[in-house]
Amino acid sequence: MSVNGFQIIVLAVLGCLLVLTVVAMVRRWVTRREGVAWTLVWLAASVAMVWPGILADLARGLGIGRGADLLLYCTVVVVLCGFMMVYVRLRHIRRDVTQLVRELAIRDAIINSDGRG
């Protein structure tokens, strides 16, 4: 097994991402489930980088011609899921902010109508 310069750079980046994920879990910036999921992603990417034949074999087993195609398809699905999660979270935040603004406006209106404001 020979490792080229690109693999070394990508493995260094993946190693940094793995360390950042562990730090985020320890500091509770992410949930344990999210941290484990990201750790598995970084480890799977590392395995695919060191042994690209595994990805090619898996792709052929799934009826996909090349490992790069499998990686592209998986990336598209993950990105679309991520966009959907961000969209749903944004909708919840907007709803919560709207509710908060309404409650504050009602409270301020009540205070001002009592002559105390």
C-alpha cells in the first residue's frame, strides 16, 4: 500500500475533523448521537481514502459502476438531508421568534394601557 501526497493531506484534514468532533462532544456542543455519527463519517472517509478498493467493491456490490459514483450519490443524499434539517430547524426558530414578539407586544400594550409605561 503506497500513500500519495493527496491522501496524506486529506487524512490530516479528516484527523483534525475527528479531533474537533471529539472536543465538541466533550464540551457538549453536539449531542452524543451527533458526535458518534460524525465520528463514523470521518472514519469511513479515512478508510475510503486509504483503501479506495473497498469503496469500489461496495459500489459494484450495489450495482454502481465506480466507487466515486457511490461517493457522489451518498454525498448528494446527505447534503439534501442536511438542507432539510436546517430548513425545518429554521422554520421552528421563525415560529418561536414570531410567538415571542407577539407575547412581548401584548405585554407592552398591557403595561402601556395601565399608564405605568
